[in-house]
Amino acid sequence: MRPYKTISLDKKDGVGFLLLNRPEVRNAFNQVMIDEIRESLECIRKDKEIRVLIVTGAGKAFQAGADIAELRRMSPLELLRWNDGIVRINAALESLPQPVIAAINGAAMGGGLELALACTIRVMEESAKIGLPEVKLGIIPGTGGTIRLPRLIGIGRAAKLILTGDPIGAKDALELGLVDEIVPDGSVLKAAEDLARRIISNAPIAVELAKDAIMIGRDLPIEHAVQYSQKNCVACFSTEDMKEGTSAFLEKRKPRFVGR
């Protein structure tokens, strides 16, 4: 992996680790970080050795959204292009064939929460705070929060968070279904990696096609979504891993999947 200025990208035994690394500004986006994340996601998409990706932040924050000082210097056209870069990051993250786990180790505010919403699964430390405070700054969430959050937790509950701009803690986030697991402070990366290992123990093609069915199916009418999922299911029956998995089940042994 090549060195970056604002992020780091590593991999270990099938797990990729994307670290947002501007702790002095709580990992806020600047143009360099936007460009580097986009480049890294293209590398991850093509890397067959990365089966699950974990995204987390350096220091005490997950990601604090935009670098406000940089934003204030931009013209409207520059701002549009800059913001579109983050929109594209979130779309690329969401569409990766690999499952993506957001390891929320601290504040995930504004664009930071929007980034986490583009991940497949969210694990959060118990003292972390998350929110979309843009209305308090005279703006609105501009990189997908007004779309992804209502789809995740419902329009009323999403509207309450977006229109008040108030942050919430881990317990409330879990109750809303905004995050999927709460862990003690200091343990979120280990918890995310443990979860990634459980996913990796399964058949690679089945995991990829299951994620694909989930992500595509959510935007389709239910009968079309079921048909789409059925095709992905049938595709799995042509793989060596399906034969190995069913044989291992009948022989009461652990399967040895090969990703074919």
C-alpha cells in the first residue's frame, strides 16, 4: 500500500483497514483527504485479498465532517465540486463488493455520520456521539444524510435528528437502529475485526452476492427485490463453494471455501 498524507490503508488476513488520519482536526475532510479516499476505494474494489473493510478514525474522533475553514474560502461552484467529491466517496463506499464496517471510535458528526451511513454495518463505542448538526450552521446535510438516514430508521425519527441538529449517544443510536452494536471505549477496532473475521469465515461469493442483494433490493419493489435475490441465490449454486459447503454440512466438518 502506498503512503498517503491524510489516510492510511492496510490489510491483514483478509481484512482491510482504512484509517482517516487528520486527528488534529478530528479527521475532517479536506480536498487531499477526499482525493486519497477515492483513490484508496478504487484499490480496495480491485483487491481480492480484502474480504471485509473496516473504516475508523485516528485519535478521539471517527470523523467530524467538513473542514469549515476550507469551506468558507470557496466559491459556490468550488463548493459544489468539493461536495460532489464526498458524495462520490459515499457512493463508492456503499457499492463496494466487500462488506464495510464503520468502527465509530468517537464523534461522527455531519459528513462523518453520512460516511458511516454509507457503510454496511456500524459498531460504536459507548461514549461516542453522532449527529447531523448542519441546521445549526445554516445549512443542511449535503452528502446523503437526508436520504440514507430516513431509509435506515424511518422518516419521523430521521427528521427529528436532522431538523433539531441534536447529537445522540450510543444507547439512543442503537435503539433507533442507527448503529448495530455498542462496545466499551477502546475496543471498537477489535470488535469490528472480530465481526469481520466471522464474515470472512463464510463463502466469499455468497457474502458478496448477499450484500449485493441487500443493497440493490432495498430500492426495488418487494416482488422485484425477491426476484433479484433469487437470481443471486441460484448463481451461488454454480460455485465450488456451494458444493464444499453442503458437503461439509453433511459430513459434519468445517468447510474449506476457496472463493470459486
